[in-house]
Amino acid sequence: MIDALIIVIFILAGAGTGFHGVDLLPSEMLMRLQNPGFRWLALGLGAFIGLVLGIVGQNAYRRLEAEVRAMPVEILLSRAVGLVVGLLLANLTLAPLFLLPIPEDFGFFKPLTAILVSIIFAYTGMSLSDTHGRALMRLISPQNAEASLMAEGMLYPARTKVLDTSSAIDGRIELLLETGFLEGKLLVPRFVLLELQAIADSSNDQKRARGRRGLDILNNLRDKWGDRILVHPADFEDISTVDAKLVKLTQEIDGMLVTTDYNLSKVATLQQVDVLNVNDLAQSLRPIYLPGDAIDLKVLREGKEPAQGIGYLEDGTMVVIEDGRKYLGQNLRAVVTSALQTSAGRMIFARPEIAASV
């Protein structure tokens, strides 16, 4: 609705400017252009220019809205204060200018200068607020420990996390929220919801189940953490792929991308986008076993070498048990002898505890 209103306003402004702007032409030119159709031609041309500017203004409004929605409250407040202070200083600076006598031929000089000076001071005020805004919070609330830490640059507001399709289907994001290790707002772009809906409507049973799982998880997140889960209407019609849209949106709001997609993580990192890969987190949280540590597991199958048995830890790590074949199908307590990190994952070598003690 707002997008259409912006375009209509620009079209009407352009048409009105073209229709009445003819009167501003020099009198000699007006004498030559006595054709009544010329005024309507100017109206149509002005409306067309207004349409083009309206489309540009619509895109600019979308990007501004996305940035403002994702901007932390303290930054938004400090920039607003910087904008007001900059405009006040601009008015004080321009006051002597309007007292100066200006020839009529240069009557445009005063308003043009006022506009330029106001823009410069407003931008300067907002820029300075980004640098010294935290100190302003400290002055406003000196007893607030959080404000003091932020003023000293020791505490930073949590950045918005952008969820992709894979992280929604994976579901571990819900566990991260429950444990409290994930801070800030979680942004779900509308084009991600549309992709999940398309997967849920697929004729393939597996894809349909994955899509429905993703939608159910997002609904659960919205029910439990409604104030932290935001559905964002941003879209980039000039970008075709969902992955590229995710990277673009995360860049615009200076957020962090949450995903389980390895390829998307690499592409986003190359474009200097901070990525939280749930798989990398799970890999880093796997327990580290040192030689001499005892582990309990079940011997599931035979190994490649004679007398070897194979078992698995809860996180999927494969354990090769020397002299473990005779314990096939049994629960066993083994002692770690060594560990090996391969491209396919981690592998642990162990021996039965009884044999190790001999």
C-alpha cells in the first residue's frame, strides 16, 4: 500500500510540475509554443519522470525501512538525537545568512544554501552519534551499568540473526534459543517462507515432509519467542536465487546469517557476511577424548581388520575397538588409545577396558 502511494505521489508531483512549469519558461519561448497540446505534453512527460522517480523512491524506501527495523533501539535513538542537534546547529549557522542583502537575480542562493547546509549538518550529526552515541547513553543514565559498558566500548548490542531455509528445517535453532546461547532478534525473510511453502507443496514425499517440518518449527518459535521472531517483508525482485537474497539482506541490515548450508556459508563469507553455521557449532561442541579416557558404547559391527569391532558415540563419531569383535552386539566399556581427524570426520581408536588393564 505504501509502495503504491509513493509512486502515485511522485506521478502527481511530476505531472503538476510539468503542467505548471511551462509558465516558468522565458516569454519568447512561450510565444513560440502557443500550441495548447504542448502543455498536455509537458504534463505527460512530467508524469513519466515522476513514475521513474517513484520507482526509485520506492526501492529506497524499502531499504530504509529494512535498516530501521533491524537497527538496535539505542543506535536509532542516538542517531535521532544527532539529526535534531545537527539541524538546530544548521539553523543557527544560517540565521546571519538571511540578513545579508542578496540581489534579485541571485534570489535562489538563500534557499539553495539553506538546503545544502541543513543536509551537511544533519549527516554530520548522525555520523558523530555513531561514534559518541554510547557516551551520550552514559550521560543520560550514569547509574546504568549496561550504558556505562556500552559507552566504554566493552559491550555491544546483539546483532540481528537472519534465518535461512536450511536452518528452519534443521530445527536445532529452537534448542539454541532454549539454552539461551543465541542472542538478539531472529529475522525470517518472507521469501524464505515462500520457499518453505513451495517445498511443503512438493509432490515428493521427502521434500513435502521437510517443508512442513520447517514451517512447524517456525510456528513453534513464534509461539515461544514471539517478541524475538520477526517476519520481514523485504524482497529483491532483481535477484533470482534465495541464497543471493539472503546475503543481500544480511549485508543491508548488518546482521548475521544463520544456516546449515555449507556452500551458502562459503559464499556469504567471501562477501564479508558473518555466518553462524549450526553444523560448525555442533562440530566444535563434540567432546574431546584423550588417551586413557573411558567410553561406554555398543559394538555394532565388525571392523576391516581381524578382531576389530566398530561402535559409535552419540554424536556419530566412529570408534574402532581393537579385540572388539568378540563383543559384537554387546555394550562395552573401552579405553581410548588414540584419535585421528580425517576429512570425513573424527575417528577414535580404543581397546576393551579389561584388555587395556592387562
